[in-house]
Amino acid sequence: MKIPCELQIPAIVFSLEAVFIIGLSLIFLVLVPR
């Protein structure tokens, strides 16, 4: 399945943002109970 060039960059940015937010929430969950 090919992604059009117009959608390729926003998809990459969106996945990077998703990973960033998940990483932040994981760090938050680890640090808060201590």
C-alpha cells in the first residue's frame, strides 16, 4: 500500500508525536509514585 507524497510527511510527524507523548506519559507514570 503506497502512501501519497502529500500524506507521507504528516504521517511521519504524527507517529513521532505519538511516540513522544507515549514516552512522556510512561516517564510520568514511573516518576510520580516515588
